Amino acid sequence: MYRVIIVDDEANIRQGLRKILQRFAPGWELVGEAEDGESGLRQVLRLQPDLVILDFRMPGLNGIECCERIASEAPRVHRILLTAYQEFELAKQAISHGVTAFITKPLDREELLHTLRRVEEQVEQERSQQAKLMSLQQAVQKAAPLAEKLYYQHFIFGQDYHDLEQFIVEAGYPIPHIGDRSTVVILAISPDWIEKGQFSAIDVELFGYALTNFVQEWYSREDHVYVLQDHIGQVVIIRSYPSETQVTSLGMHESARRLKAEIAHYFGRTVTIGISGIHRLSDAPQAYQEASLAVTYRLVYGGDSVVMLPALESDGALTDTIYEQLELSLEQLLLGREQEAYAILDQLTRSEQIMPALLHRIVIHYLLRVGAQLRLMDLDVRRITGKPLEDWLAELESSLTRATMMSRMRALMQPIACEVRRERDAADTPLIDKIKSYVMQVLTDGVSLQSVADRFGMNASYFSRWFKYETGQNFVVFLRETRVARAKALIEQGGLTVQEISQQVGYADSKHFYRVFKEHTGYSPSDYKRLRPRR
């Protein structure tokens, strides 16, 4: 059944339409009549029929004015406009306001019935699309928890999470409470026994699932805590705090110690918990790396422990200058530049101020950083070098001279640099131009870091690092700036709505596009359009 409202100031016209509907269009139910535009508009907005038939010339609001209001406030309602005037300009106005048909008086019954059949077909198509959309929304709602998990993973890995944010909102879920917090601390929990290789992959996966659920339950009564499992098997805890909250290292350590004890009691197995420093929200990826690195220190101090990286860094051993040099060497190594990486490390360890104990500490820290970064890049020390990280650590700790220690470090660095170079085989400077050109070509298709990395045959983690090295800019930032630049150009050209521009630059949600555009330009798209330079 289809529902229709008639709006015409002539009673005989309303009566004639009513009779045609009753005798020749039984599938249509007349749900309302009005003799002027204002009362007719109120009925349309209240009853939301499938169709409204309006006269052009009426007291108060005329037919075109009613259609304009309906187009903006009830766009699903189809519109047929009646008039005794065959005016071209009137027809153009009617079409611009989404009028389905433009029929002249006196009414031709067959023309009206033919138009009604067209409307019926359109309504059926819309109902079918709506049913499919509802099914899709239900599927989206089921997938939203997974999207939320991916949202947090993207957040701590430093990847673009705005598309996932849009997906979660469209599914009817609240946005995770990250954006309104000021500081973040990340904990990483890793089972000690997994390192020993005593269990099958299925055992490890099942334990990881059980441990994740246990930790989620442990924190269930606390706000702004999210628990997930990362791609290397660690249970990761993200804790965000408002600026007025006092967060202390002692409090974090004590809380982690109690959690570790409960895990041991419940599962009968030990874990190591690594804790990052207290960071600004924008530095969450660094906090995640710190927590992961802290876990690897169990190779030095043993398992069944809580390790806080800030505490290790503040014990008087490694200075900020040493850390900076180690990170610089690591960056060169992960770009496949073994000679440069080794030269920095060699120069650092040649200093007369470096005592033997500190030398061991420097090299061990460097090795653990290498291992942690390779894991994040889905690379494995054992596969690359033929020996696990623990064996390299034991060899370095047993080295009696600096020469022996550095010789072993070079033996470790050579295959790692070679593997990294192999991963990026075609990653030369001209490729940057190809990548930028490709991004411009596929902006409309929802391009992402992962999709571009896949397109050019690179690991996503490596691609992110390589892109920043080659351009000096994070890929996610580059992508957003490219979209905004393209949007500005389209606005300056004119002729497109904000919704159309949003879609052309890869944002399905115009509200999200609005936020990003204003954040980058200081203007809303409409303000920029008003102030745009004339071409």
C-alpha cells in the first residue's frame, strides 16, 4: 500500500483526484487533504507519506515553496506538481527541488495513472534499498566491537583511525573516550613461558585469549581503560587520564604487581608486565613501544616481574645523549644502512667515559630495542640471523672485551640490514613520486597506509618508516594534507556541493570531512567557499 496527500485550493480538483485514486489506483491510500500550502506542508511533515500531489498556485506557500521545504525536511516524500501554466522556468524550478512529475491542468487521467505507476516503482526500489541498508546496519553493529578494537590498535600504532571512528559512529556506538583525555600510560603483558617454545601455537593462542578476557574483567570497574591483544601476542592495556588526575609511577607499579600476582594465582603461570612512561595523548605510539621494550628486559632481569622503562632510564646508567645516539643508530639500521648504524654505535662505545658495566648496558639496551622494533615490523631475529634473541644476548653478556662485543654486534647487524633492504628492494626516491601520484588517483576510493603499502609490495610498518625518511613527513599526515589540498582546489573551481567534494577526496562522511578541513585550514568548507579566491 502507498500513502498520498493531496494539496490544492480547488475543492473540485481534490474531489477529482480522490475519485481517480479510489477507482483506478486502489493501491494508493489517501491519508490527508489540504486547501493551502502551509497546512499541506504540516501534514506532509507529520505523516511522511510516499507521495504528495500539490497545486502550484495556492494561498500562502505555493507549490514550489512547499517542494523546497519538503526537499530539505522530508526528502523521501515524492512530489507531483499541478499547474495550468506550461512555463519552462517553472519546470526548471520544479526539477531543482526534486519534483517527480510536472502535470498541467486540466488533468489527464491516464497521464496521472502513468505517473503514479512510476512513483510506485521508485517507492518499491527505495523500500528494497532501505531493507538492504537495515541488514547492512545490523551487520555493521555486529562488526562494531571489532572496529573498536582496530580503532585502539591504529591509535597506539600511530596509524590513521578516523575512518574507523566514522564506522563506529555510523553503527550507533559511542566514540571511544580517547580524544578528550590528556595523558596516557600503556602496559604490555607477555607470558614468560611462551618465550621458551614449550607449547603449540593453538595453546599460545588460547592462553592469549583467556588472558585478555581475564585482564578485561580485572579492569571492568575502571573508566577509560581498554584492553586488547596485539599482533605479537602481548596483552596491551591503554589507560588514559584527564589532566587533573595525579598519576604516579609507584601507583602504576603497585597496580601492575597486584595484577601479575592474580594472573599467577588464576593461571598458575608467570607473566612479565612492561609499563611505559606517562605521555601526552599524541605520543601514545611511543608509549606502546616503551611498554613493549620494557617487557623484553626480562631477558636481562628474568621473568615474573614488573618493569617500568622510566625507572630503568633514571637509574643513572644511560643518559639522554646516549639514548639519542642509540635511537639514531637504530633508525639507520632499520633503513638498511648497516655501515652508518654501526659507525654511530662504534663511536658511542669508544668514549673513554664508557666504563665496562655501562658498555654492557648500552649494547644490551640496543639489542633489546632492535628485537622490539623487528617484532613490530613482523620480522624475527631467529629467522633473519639463525639464532634467537636470547642467544645473541647471552653472547654479548659473555663478551670480555669491547672488540669482541662490537664484532658480534656487526655480525648481528649485517643480516638485519640485508633483510630490511630486501623488503624495500624497489624503494628508491623515484618511487616516492609514483606513490604520491597513486594516492592522488585513488583518493576517492578510501586509500589508507595499508592499501598503499600492499599496492607497492611493502610491509606496512616498514613502509611507514621509509616514507617518513624519504619525505620527512608521516604518511597519515601526508594523506590528510593531500585530501585537504584537493578539496580546496575543488571548492575554488566551484560547481560542487560540500557532500560531493567530501566524497571526491575520500571521506564518505561529510561531517568528518568538515572537521578535518576546518582543523587544517581554520575555515569550514562553506566559509572557505565564500572566501575562496576567484579563478
